Amino acid sequence: MKVIHHSPETLQTALISNCKDLTELYKQYTKEECHLLEEGLHPGQPGSIFQPVTVHSDSDWIPSHPENPQDFESFYKDPHRKTPSASCGTIYIQTIGSFGEAGPHTEQYVEWLRGYCQAFFYGLPVCWLPAVTVAQTGCSFRINQSSQNLQLLTGDLLQFLCKRKPKDAFCVVGITMIDLYPRDSWNFVFGQASLHKGIGVFSFARYDDNFYSKDYAGRVKKQRQAKQGDYSAFDGHYTPPITSTLLLRSCKALLNWMEEEPRSPTTVTSFPKPTEAFHTAKLWLKKCQHILNVTKRLHHKMPAGVTPLLFCVMLAGLYFHLMSERGSVVLKPNKKPNFILILADDLGWADLDVNLPEQKANNTPNLNLMAQQGLRFLDFHSPASTCSPSRASILTGRYGLRNGVTHNFAVGSVGGLPLSEITLPQLLQQAGYYTAMIGKWHLGHNGPYGPTKRGFDYYFGIPYSNDMGCTDNPGYDLPQCLACDSSDLQITKLRRSERKARSCYSKVGLPLIENSSILEQPLDLWTLTQRYQSAALRAMSHAREQGQPYFLYIALAHMHVPLAPAHKPTSRVYAASLQEMDRLVGTIRSASDADDTLIWFTSDNGPWEQKCQYAGSPGPFQGKWQTQRGGGSAKKTTWEGGHRVPSLAYWPGVIPTNATSEALLSGMDIFPTLLSLAGVTPPSDRRYDGIDVTNILLHGVQTGHTVLFHPNSGAAGRLGDLQTVRVGKYKAFYLTGSAEACNGDIGTQEFHDPPLIFDLERDPAEETPLKVGTREYQTTAEKVAFWRERLLWDIATDPSVSVADYTTDDSARPCCEATRPVCRCLSLG
């Protein structure tokens, strides 16, 4: 097997450029000039001086799990690059075990690890402690009776590291090529860590090519019993050397376990990231980029040796010279960008025309155009498969088990999104943004839980889903619900059907709310789209008049039933509603094009399958394993149709056009990404599950989540539990069933131990799970179990976990006039 050896010097040079002459030139520029170049020349893109850094071998140890190359910016913007205190800022690496003849070779690789780790954690010194033998640790050990592998007790090693930890240590990471126990079933890097103490120990034994063969060198050759304190078992024992560059790439994963405790801002040493935006010159950079394109055609007219790229560099230097000479800049400082988040309701993945072009539906021409002029996400997932949990996670960047919202709030809900949770609009509002919300809230409407109490300066919309209240002229639904003024006899007949009784709510009219006041009750569904559009345009205009950047959150009624397209079609109702939604989005896009505005469009979950002709399409994500056994496989379920949703980002002049991303992403990523683009740091007193995907938006990076969890959302199992796990291309189910299909069938709830595992690349329809006895299954199952256990433990030990109040009371229902039927506050005339 070929292994590429990367020295620290090589790696650090590669972070700047693969052109040595350009590297030397780069070093001559000031810090500000370097910021300018790094921000403006789009690191990692074709033709850029900042090319991807590849740190793995040509022949990977694990061909089925290759690591994507790292581009310059993602390397420096990784969220796990910490800023520990000045007094505790050194990372220590401790090797454990005697490597015999392989010692010198191993030491070289450990030194490479140290150098790479120091480059990755920009500004932190990394030292390695003198190697120790197993006997020096005094740890317990055993000989595995089935495999005859020598194994070390992890807990004892952690205690050893704790005692050995230097006073200036940020963390100590123990690494060994000897197997560990008691948890000895995971197949790759195995270890444990103590987060609050900043220590961890990890074994790379199972990276060895022959680990599962009889020839594995780490096995005791003769049957014997381990005798504690007698380390003669390790005498002459061949410990595989640390030779894989996978050790280099894994140092990040090891140190992700190490999380420093919150510290006072005064004790934090700030290490600036080289790729942070040099905002005052962003417009100039755009001109430089234009010049680059022009000078390609004029290259032959330039002085000898001056390339178009160096010409641009000289222009940048001239710009800074003029700045210093004049003392002022003609260009105004770049303002914070505007954000528009458009959240559809119950939209299917294939409802977006460009996701399934062979249909030739032409229902979403405006969204198609935005996709062509922006970035379309192919593997994007709602944080949950139903309304409230998904919306809560989008606005907090946290799973429902953390933020407390695990199922929908009711008309009479007393509480809502826990007040201990910090929302995206709150943080943007504090950063000077004008924040407005149009549409469905569904995170609590009573008292302090309403939108204007949770970070929005302005609100216009409905407090929950549009089927959670009667109207005078109902929209299309299945079953068809009655109007608010229906007779008692009609209501009695309707409720004779159990299914209809569960689907139609008629006690209170559906209210339209502005800020915290009810404008109408019941509202007119058929004019709601136009009123949303007008309110959104007013909010944008108000922000411009005030000279503020804005965050506009538009939570559409489309495509949730009852459907109510304005022209009231007699056929193809769903298509008509889809077209109406698309026209609204097109209007918003046109109104924002004059601004520096990022529009992010997605859906809260997949289509509501039981609504039949009034439901959208999941496309190829059919959940056939389930549908072949009865029951639904879309909304409320953890099948792909329930949470894989259409999503695109549109930002003219900033996001590359006609681009697609196959990165595994979640609606939770919106929270950290918009904050990052706004230059806002989220509070450090809580743990987040979303990731900053700025590099995916702006620079075409394809690395998203390694692991993503899909919570139970109203079908099988306890609400909010994480019993479906996505790891790479694989997806594992511990629980299935209990969702209603269009025909009324409800699949039987089934627990799966071992779990069902599907390969989504080969089987997007989730029809045929992997065979349990195969190596592919075993390898994947072990990784799934590890990641699930790790997250559940992380949540269990998270001091910032919130609990939502789901109690209900009739007095909490939104009511314009309690003395009138259905709380009516407008006459029928």
C-alpha cells in the first residue's frame, strides 16, 4: 500500500499555495492584504491560488470511507478549532505502548501528527509527551478470550493521563495501537474521553490491515491467562507501528471530544482566522475578479513575468497604498447581508421541478430559475418530520431532545418553545438586524411565547397550522371540513367518522394575527397568500427606510391542507397551489434583487401522504420497505420521504450559479450559517447540532454532516427519540411503522434489533436492507451504534437541555371575542 508522507512544512505551505513563488510573494503582504486576497479569490475554486489540501494516501486504509480533500477555508473555519484560555492552551499527545523496531518510524509519524495538529488548531502549540510502556501506565489489561488480542482498560488509562496532565494543557490525547476494552465492538478509531477534564485515549489498532485475520500481529500466540500487574505478556509483543496517514486525518476527530469549559471573555486568547472577511474591500474584490477575467485577454500586453493573477495582486496592493495616502476610502464599508428564509409546509422533494425534470411539470418556474442562478441542495433534510419540532430546530440549531420541542403544540397550548432557548432572530436582532416574520409560527402563541417575544420586531400570520381552526369558506382537504357556521347536525354527522373527527377542528376560528393582536377570526384562506406577500414587501421596505439589514422569515401556508389557491380551480388543485406558492416566491425574489440578500428556500418536512391528491411527491424516496408492508412513508415518519426536502440558496453575485451540492445537510445548519455570515457568534453556554455551511454556499465545498439523526415525529415510538441514524450513505432504523397512508392503512410498529440498514446510494427507495451477516452490514452497524450512543450521551450530559410545557387549557386558545361562536370578531358581511 502506498502512503504519502506529509511533513509539517509541506502541509503548512500547502495551506497557502501550491506555487512556491506565489507563497513567497504572499508572505510579503500585510495582514490586511492577505485577508483581502483570501476572502476575494474564492479559496478552493478552480483557478484559485488556494487549492485543496489533501492529507490522505492515494491508497486509503478504508476505501469505502475516503475523506474529502480539505479546502483552505474549511480548514480554518472548522467549528472545532477552539480558542482556549491563555494559561491552558497547549495540546499534548501521549503515545502508549512499546513499538520495538518500529519505534523510529512511529515517532516520525507522531511528529507529523503533531505538526498537522498544530496547523489545524491555528495558534495553539502542540507537544508530545515522552512515550510510555503499558507497564508505566499501571493499567489493567486482559486477553480477549475469543480473539486472543491484548486489550487495555480504558478507564485506567484515563486516570493515568489525568495524573500526567501538565498545568498548561488544554487537553491530553492518548494514542495507542493496542486494543481497548470494555467497549471493544466498534470497528474503527475506538476510545473514550472525559470532556470536563480534557483527557481522552484512542486506539487505532483496528485500522491495521490484518486486524480481523489470524495473522494479526497484536494477538497472543499462545493461550494464557492475564495476570494483573504482570506485564510480561507485552514482552516481545509486536505492537503495530503508527504508520497510517489516517492518524493525521483523525487527529481532528480525537480533539473534537475535547471541549473546554466556558470561560470569561477576558481570559480568552483570540486567534484570528485568516479567512475572515475583510469587509471594507469586498466591492473592490469584485472589481479585481472582473479585472482578472479581462486581463486574461490582455496577458500579452503585460510586462514580462506579470501574470493576470499577479496583476490583480498588484492592484490590491495599489488599493491599500491609496487608502493609506488618502486616509479615506471611496467605497463604503460593506454592510451586513440581508437574509430571507422561506419555509414551505409539507412540500415534497419532487415538487420542485428541477429535482425531477423528467416530469416536465413546470409548476415552479421561479424556483427553477433561482436554482439555475444559485445552489440547489440534493441531500438536505428537515430537522424533524412534523411542524413544531422542525421549526424549533431551524431557529435554534439544536435537536428536539435539546431544545425541548419534540411534537406539535396545540390550539390550547399554554407553553411553547422553552424560554431558555435562544433563537436565530434574537441574535440577529441584537446584531442590529430588523427582524420580521410572515406566516405560520407554531412554537407557542400564549403570553411570552409569541414571535414578537422571541426576537421578531414584526409579525403577521397564523399561530399554528391552517387546519387548526375553522374558516367560513374552507379550502380543499381530505376529508373536506365544514365551515365555522355549520349546524350542530352537520358537525355531528361529520364526527361519526373517527378519521374525520380527528382531522377537522371547529371549536375556534383560524385567527390572523399582527404582532400580538388578532386582526380577523376566522380569516379568509383564499386571500392569505396575497396578504402574506404584501406584508413581506412592507417589511423589506421598512428595513430599507430604516437603513437596517433585515432577516425576513416567511413560513408559508403552502402546501399544508386545506389548500386554497386564489382562483379556486376545479381540478389539479395541488398543482395550482404549488404554482401560487412559486409566484409568491418569485415576487419576493424580484423585490430583493436590488439588495445584498441571501434567500434560502426549504420545507419543514415532506408531504402529508394521507391527504392523497392534496399531498406532494417525495419523488424516488418512496420508503418501499414500509409501503409494501402497509402504512405511510412520508410526513411524520423517518423514511426519506418524511424529511428529505427541496432546498436551494440564491444570492446573486455571491453564490456560484447553477451549482448543486450533495453534502449531507440539515435545516439546523441554517442557524449557525446565517449567524456566521452576519458575523455573529452564538452563545457558548449551550451545545449545537447544526454546522456552519458557509463554505458549501460560497466555495463549493461538498463536506457536510458525517452523521445525522432523524427524530421520531408522530408515527412510531416516543416523540423526539433518535431511532433513525444516517451515517454517510447508510441509514439505519431501530423502529418503523405506525404512519397512515393515503388508503388509510397504518403500518404495524416494529422494533429492529439489529437495525434495518439501507444503502441510499444504491437504494434511495429504501426497499431492500443490507443482509445482517455481511461485513458491510457489521461495519456499518458498529458505526451507527457508536455515533448514536455518543450523541445520546452528549445530550444526557448537556446542561443546556430545555423542557417544553405541553399542557393545554381552553383559556390559552387565541380568541378575539370569547362570547361569540368560534371567537368570531368580524361579521360575515
